[in-house]
Amino acid sequence: MAEHDSDREDREPEEQGVPFDEDAAWAAIVAGYGEEPKDPPGTKPFKSIEDLALLEPETNDEPSRPQPGKEEKPAGPLGSSISFAPGVGPRDYAAREPSEDDFDEDDEGHFVPPEPPPLPTADTTAKFAWLGVIGGPVLLLLAVLFGWEMTWWLATLSVGGFLGGFATLVMRMRTDDDEPDDPGRGAVV
């Protein structure tokens, strides 16, 4: 399909059989500059932002006629927003504090979680292993960012620190083999 249409696009308008008058086209554009074209029949006119709250007008075809026996009032906005006094509004609402009187006999009151146990202290070997795992790549990154010369001791320290720390942490991991083979009596009802 594209191969058949490509030869049509390359031809000039005169070759397609349609005469084109460029001066007439520009004259029509300049003559219509600044004028707004009429709306097509049956469409509703454009509403400005001030008139958005007004009733929908009839289409362009039918002019509005006042109802017999009714006075024609100037149309004003139909809706409005709710205004609150300063400091009084939906965002200023605060729930009251609960009291012990709010609970029934079945309620036990507020749950206060217990203090969590302290974190276990790490031994010196684990601290140096984590230092190697984290410090090795950070040392390489700093060497690249600051443009340090990559010497043998810098590469050995960073790569060796990472590999040594990782191996130490893996070797010191706890296994589940410490548990006895008898898991217990099972579910107790």
C-alpha cells in the first residue's frame, strides 16, 4: 500500500490533475484573519469561564424565547461553593480523644504494644565482615569518582575485602540442623 501511494506524494498538484493557485489560497487566509467562523448548525455556542455555571443554552438554530407570563431575570450563577468561616471547615475537624467511658464491658481498652527486645550485639568478626562487604565496593566507587590511580593494593583491598567479608558471613550463618529431629507432638487442641 505504501509503495503505491509513494509515487502520488512526489507529484506536484498540476501533475495530479488539480490546478493549485497559491496566491488565491494566501489571499483567502489573509482575508479571513481575525474573523471567527460561524458555528455549524445544531451546535451549542462556546461558553466562557464566567458562564460555566449558567443553564445550558439552546442550539444556534433556535433563538431563546421568554416564557409568557414570566419576567425575564438576568441569568446568574446557579451553584456556589460552601464557604466556611476562617478556622472552621472540614480540614479543621479534629476527632475527640477516646475515653474509658466509650468502651463496653466486652472491650478491653486500648492495646499498648510491649517494648521490643533490644537488638542482638554483633561480635567483632561479624562487624569486620560487614565492613568488608560494604566497604570494598564503596572504596572502588570512591576510587573511580575521585580518579585515584588503581594500584594493586587498592584493588586487592576492595575486592578481597568484599569476597572475604561475604565468605565470612556465609560461613557463620546458622543452620536449622541444631533443632532435634522430633518437632514435638504436633497440633494440640
